[in-house]
Amino acid sequence: MTRVVIVGGGPGGYEAALVAAQLGGEVTLVDTDGIGGSAVLTDCVPSKTLIATAEVMTGVRESNELGIRFGARGDSDAENAVHVDLAAVNGRVLDLADRQSGDIASRLASQGVRIVRGRGRLDGRERVIAETEDGEQGFDADVVLIATGAHPRILPDAVPDGERILTWTQVYALDQLPEKLIVVGSGVTGAEFASAYDALGAEVVLVSSRDRVLPGEDADAAQVLEDVFDRRGLTVMSRARAASVTRDGDVVTVRLTDGREVTGSHCLLAVGSIPNTAGMGLEEAGVELDRGGFITVDKVSRTSARGVYAAGDCTGVLMLASVAAMQGRIAMWHALGDAVAPLDLKIVSSNVFTAPEIATVGMSQAQADVAVPKVATVKLALQGNARAKMQGLHDGFVKVFCLPVTGIVVGGVVVAPRASELIYPLAIAVSQRLTVDQVAASFTVYPSVSGSLAEAARQLHLHGEALTRA
Ligand SMILES: Cc1cc2nc3c(=O)[nH]c(=O)nc-3n(C[C@H](O)[C@H](O)[C@H](O)COP(=O)(O)OP(=O)(O)OC[C@H]3O[C@@H](n4cnc5c(N)ncnc54)[C@H](O)[C@@H]3O)c2cc1C
């Protein structure tokens, strides 16, 4: 039996453990903070559970157009008639995360995975030491997988106190909605929390060091989001780099590098992540790290040390739970001799859970703009879609990219409520190299927002040819 020892029980680690057990390995999983990892306990699952409440509040706030009135005689507005009980919301968030962690642990146990609670480190390439409550335990291994994730980056002059200056892992301890929340960082995490707390009823200021929010995402999508933020009264301070965050009683002050100051009741720091790779005996075992401390891996998750694999946020390849899980599975398929295809980032779909959501797959607009040969694009505003009109949806679009001549779909963007669900047909098209004609040949429900995806594909029917003639 191949002895597999996995360090880290997030999606990178637990999905790998399930595959290794399925393929007949003797699997030990060492985790320090709880099965499910940050994904389940502090990051993905809690944030998306909080956002589920925010979504309902967004719907309530925008329901006037649909003829919904509040108060006995319709004399109250949504803001005054409905409010969020943050203690109840956060109680639900933490309870759900805890149960999800328990469900995963039970599944692992039922598959014969040995779970060890403790901090793991390498003792050479073929041995893992776990520091547990009962002292150190050593495990010999034929295959090791490191999947230890990452933790929030802290600025030296903006140290969280867990009460008013917070990282994203600490917000669930709040029992009252912040009066005025300053979110520092306008990447995916910052934008998601800004959007959510605004919907929940807090005044929100988003401090962005760049020209626009979501600098890594589709520029048209980011523009839609900025417009929506503006309309809802959420303030975006762009080209504003935070130098320090301090607290004086109930007031938090964010000082910017250009001398400006903004004050609020709370500050949420969302300025990136640091890999959990320090002090684990990695370099001593021959595992190469890059300058940021991320583990260098190839497309089948091998590190520079034979028999040692790595998956997930500790590799910095693409910090998504779905990618971590796939890297972990690929590592085990490779290590245990199963059929394996290398990781292909071109087919990864991802989503920003703002209101509206922004989902993308495959080639981006920035890549399409410089692609040779040229790539054809169609963008359709949600406002032209019958279902969107019925639902009172005004903000968003679908965008599809295809290759000339062949019409093969190479990417797409959906900006809409539940874009995370709508992107899947495009994800299938990109991964299976379907043509726009094949996508257009499938029936969509009438009326449906997904009808716009088929319409975009139809409009691209002759674009491939037109481009080659141009
Ligand atoms: C706020 C937020 C929201 C997010 N939302 C999404 C989302 O909606 N969708 C998505 O795809 N991604 C999302 N992500 C990203 C996602 O959370 C990560 O990509 C994912 O958690 C990575 O999984 P992982 O297995 O690499 O690590 P983790 O989930 O971080 O798990 C690592 C585990 O290893 C343990 N560990 C660390 N060091 C040791 C050690 N020495 N010994 C033993 N155990 C150790 C940790 O305690 C942890 O349990 C979000 C991230 C953030 C910050």
C-alpha cells in the first residue's frame, strides 16, 4: 500500500485525500485548524453565506419597481421596514461552516482516511512530523502533499485588533452592523465585502490603490460594478493607498499615503495573502519556494523534491478553492499512477460574488484585444433580455469570445445576479472546444437570462469569417 501523508485539510488537502483513498492509498491527513481549511472555516463558505443574506437585502431594496411596498399602507420604505440582525446572520454563518467541516471530516473518515489534529512539518522528503496535543507523532510516507493554504497579509502600520480593525477571518465575531465600514483593498475579497456590507445596511467606503475596483477583472465588468456602487451610495476612493490604520475608542482612522484621511467605525483589511510555508522544513527537504514563499510546482503538482507534491494557495498558482481541489486531485492521480491531465488554467471559471456577480472563463478581454489571430467578441447588455426586464435587472451583460474561421469559443464573461450559475454553459464550451454554432444549436428556456448566451453565440456565427476577410 502506498503511504500518503497530506499536510493541510482545506480543499487542496481533503479532495486529494479522497482520491488517494479511492485509489487504494493508506492516507493520513494532518491539519491544525479544522477540516475544510480556511475555505470552509474562514474564507469561501463564511463569506458566501454572509453574501446569501446580502443578496436577499439587495432584492428587497430593489423591489419597489416590482410593485412591492412596505408598511401597512405601503407608507414605509425598504430601508426602514427591513433590517439585518447581524448577530443572527453571523451565528448562522459560523454554525454552517462548522457543520460543513464536520460533514467533510465524516466523509474522510468513512473513506478510511486517518485524520490527525496537529501542525505538520517535513523531516526530509519521506517523513512528516505532526505536533499534536499529545506530543509529536511521526509518519513515514511514500508520497507527501503539502496543502497548507495562506493567511491574510497584515500591514505593519495597520494591525488588526479583532474588534474594529479586522481581517476577513474576524468579521464573523461582530454582533452589530458597523455604522461605517472602511474596506482597504479593492481586489475580489475587498469588493465582495464592500458590496455585501453595503447591502446589509452599513455605510461603506472602499479604499482602492488602483484606478478602478477589481483591477484583475474584465474592465467592462468592473465599470458596471463601480456604477452600481455609485448609485447605491457606496464611496470608492481610487488611487488611494492606505499607509496606516489606527483606532481611538470607537473611531478608526485610515491614513492614505497622499496625506488624506478617512474615518469610520470599523476597518476591514483585504490586502492579499501570505502562504503558510514558513518553518515547515520545506527548503531543508529540497522543496523550492519562490521569493514570496510560495511553493514552486509543475502542472501535475510536483515540487522540486521527488515524492513531494503541493496544491492550493500555498503554491500561489491561482488562489481559488476549485483550483486547489483540482491540484490536489491531480497530485494523487499522478502519484498513484492513475490517468492524469495536467492543470489547464485556460478552462478555469471563477466568480466575484458582488451584486451583480461577475463570472469569467477562459480568455479575458485584455488577452482578446492583443490576440493573433484576432478574436471575435459579442457583448449583449442584460437590458435587452426579456427575463431580465421582467425581473427588473438593469446592470450587467454577457460577453463571448470566439476564434476566427473555426468559431471555437475561447472565453466569456457574465455580469448578472447568479452569474456564477450562468457561466457553466460557457465553461463547458471552452473546455470542450465547442463552436459558437454548437452553443447556439442548444435550446435555452424562454424567457431566461441564459438566452442571451445563445443569442451572443448566434451573433458570432459569421464573425470568424468576417475577421479573416478584414
Ligand atoms: C474571503 C475569501 C473568500 C473566498 N471565496 C472563494 C470562493 O467563493 N470561491 C473560491 O473558489 N475561492 C474562494 N476563496 C479562495 C479560497 O478560500 C482558497 O483558494 C482555498 O481556501 C485554498 O484552499 P487550500 O486547500 O489551498 O488552503 P486552505 O483552505 O487555506 O486550507 C489549508 C489548511 O491547512 C492548515 N495548515 C496550515 N499550515 C499547516 C501545518 N503546518 N500543518 C497542518 N495544517 C496546516 C490550515 O489550518 C488549513 O486548515 C476565497 C478566499 C477568501 C480570502
